[in-house]
Amino acid sequence: MSELRKTKLFYGLMCAAGFLIILLPVGIANFYFGYILKDSPCTLCWGQREAMIFIGVMALFIVRYGMKARYVAMLLIMTAFGLWQSFAHYGNHAHRDLDQGFGLAVFGIHTYFWAEVVFWAVVLLLGIIFFFAPKFESINDEVGKDGYRELKKPALIAFIVSAIIIASNLFQAFVSTGLPPHYGQGDPVRFTLNKKYIIWDDSGYKNHFKKISFLGKRDVKAPDYAFAPASKKLGVVFDNNPSNAPLNIDNFLEITNKEILNFDKPINSIDYIRGEFVISSKWEVFFADSNFKTTRYFQLDPYFSATIDPIIGIVPFMDDKYMLMGSNKTFLRFAKNDNADETLQYADFIKGNDKFEGQGKNLGRGRVDTVRSKFHHIASVTTDGKYIYMATVPNNKNSKDFVISKILASDRMLSGEFTPKANLKDGKTLGDLYITSMLYNDGKIFALSKNHNVIVIIDLAREEIIETISFPSEIKNARSLFIKDNMLNILSYQDGKNILYTLR
């Protein structure tokens, strides 16, 4: 094919591409969805539609004025911007159940996902057009002395129709959205020309600039760990005075013994399981005898497959296995095995892959999907054998809500979530608690709060806090609660030491 024919084909394809992106997604959305079906775009929808118009116009600019670097640059910039907008829009709805979308659907797919398809199609088509393009000097040979190309009738029609579609979109945008600083609606009402029902809204514009964050509502700081205090960044002020607790105190505990553990790591969780202590510190797990002498140890690879944030607790799983839980609700089911295949187990463990298994039957990683606690970390976990329970902790975005999630152990799927009923003091919420450990006993959960030094007892059948017990203010940083030899024990990491308190 000669360079001349390639040049004409290039301009023909570029004209068709620019015209079709304005005619089909933009034109159909405007004329058919807007005027006939009365669909009114939300703020993000308008942004995506504008990006499509800009892409189409840039393509037509190339057809009219020839290939210029700034036109190609704008094509890429607007495509990237459109992809970001459509991804952000789709991300708001991707987690929903079957058919729970937003707005109109075409062939079962909602318009915000079609935008993603359109922008990727632009990337693909531009690649194909430029792949078969002639030499750049040949492309610009068609540009006359006046700096533009003469348009043939088909191209002229494309330009005129595109202008009409753009003008119609401007009209619809003016009617449904208004002039700046009006910003559009997140949940737009039906398109209408009756001014009684037209809403011009600027609340979104005002809210967007109060605080700029690329993570939005996911800008939640890491929780408080024994090895990494986080009071300041969470906006949570911890105190050890039970009288400041959100509930009235029904009973209290006294210290009967105090022991400084000979353990060189800040202990984040400790429990007594199957006759031995199971201890965690960040991504390390220690099995220890009654004298706290380590008998087995592993260091987790937190980034394999499903990323596990620092370990907040370990519970028994099935008859002889264990489950460790990260603060991001990602877990590992693991087991002891002195004859472990260290090559196979290398995936899960940086150290200890010859003594532990994370790969195999009824083993492995996974994530717990929650609803009410989706934007909260957890700092505690316990189990009754059938269900696993987790409690949220307050954070810099939400310091009021308190949610307990109930997960069926057999399939690790959410079975329920609840906020316990409680007789709260005036102006207080359960978010004033900071639960760092829980233990299950006889249908009840004993939840240890390092804030205000209280243990709340939750009746699972009634989903209600039935008793609040205080423990001495001497315990400054309560991390774990467990029962051994029928005695209640609290582990606190303070003054650089792991201190175990036995209480009565």
C-alpha cells in the first residue's frame, strides 16, 4: 500500500473513531437515555461523558489540522483521566450483590462499566490506527498552507453531527446540573424541563475540598499494636480510669500476682491453647511451655497471596490446627508438622517452614468480607468452635461505631454482624472502648478494652452487654486476656516489658 493510501486510510479511521465515540456512547446517552428514558447523569457520569467528548474532539482536530504532538498527548491524557473516573465509579458499586447496580443497564451491564469498556476500546483502537499509520511526514503532507485539511463530505457531516450532539449535551448539563459552582448530584433525579423538579446542587463541590485524600474513606490509619502505639494518628486518647468508661461498672478485679515475662519481643497477643502458650508479635508466632520457654517458632511471610497485616490473635481451628488473624481480617490456617515439606511451605513462612504447614488440606489463607465493619480494623479474635468472632476498634475516620462480626469457621464466610445492646452513659458510645482481646466462655464473650481498663461481658444469644468489670489502673496497656488454671490473666506491654497479671 502506498504512503498516500495509508495516509487517507489513517485520516478516515481517525475520523470514524472520533465520530463514533461521540455518536454512540455520548449520543445514545444524551438523546435516548436522557430525553426518552429520562436518565440524568450523576457527577461521575458527567465526568466520563465529558472525557469521551474531549477524546472525540481531539480525534477530529487531528483530522482537520493534521498530526500534532499536543493532540496525541491530549488523547492519552483524557483517556487516562476517563479510565480513572470509570474505575472510581465502578469501584463504588463492584461489591454489590447481583443486579444491585446504579442507573440504567445495557445488556445487563450498567453505564458506568460501559464507560470502562469505551475507554479501553479507545486505547486499543488508537494502538491499531497508529500501528498501520504511514510515516508522520506523509500524514502532515495533506495539511495545506493555511494549516488545515480540506474536509470531504462524509467528514463534514461527522463534524456537524458531532457539534449537534455536543451542544445537546451542554443543554442537558445546564438543565440538570446548572452553572458553576453547582456540581451535579450523586443521586440525580429524573431529567425534566419542569423547573419545579430541577435540582442545582453545590454540596459535592464544597465537601470535596474540605480535605484532600487519595484514599477517601479508606484513609484509615493502622490500629494500635504493642509494638507500634498509634494513639496520636488515630485521634484516640487512651486512659486507664474505669470511671470514664461508657458503661457503669458492675464489678471489679484485683491483682493477685504479677510476673515480668522473660520475652524480648513486644507481645501483641497471647492465649493458652491445648496446654501451651501461643504468642504473637507482629508477624512472628511462638509456641511456649508453661515457663514461657519457646518450643516452636515461625515468621510469617505477610505478603504471599493474601496480605496479612500484623497478627492480632490466634485461635484453635478444627481438631489440631490453628488460625491466625491479621488486623485487616485476612487469615492463615496453619498446623504443626515436624516433617513439613519445607519447599512447599516456603510460600507462607520466612522461618519455620520445616516445622509448620500453611499449604495443604484445610490450610491456607483467606479474607473475611464484612459489611458494617468494612472500614474498620480489628484487634481481637475468639471462637466457640463453630463461629469465629471479631470486634472492631475506633479509628481516625470513625470513633463511634462498634461492631462484632460472626464468621462460620467451616467456610470462613460472614454469618452476621451486630452492635451489642448496652445501657450507656449519656453522650457515650461503644466506640469509646478499644477491644484488644476477647475470649469465649459458656455462651459469652469477655471483651478486654485497653481504654478505660474494663472488660465487657457480651451475651451472644441476646447480643447484649450484661456486665462491665473493671481492672486496676496499674495495667497501662492491656493486650491479651486468657484463662489458665481457672484464673483470669491479662498481659500488658508497658515500660518496655511484657507483664502478666493474674486477677481475681
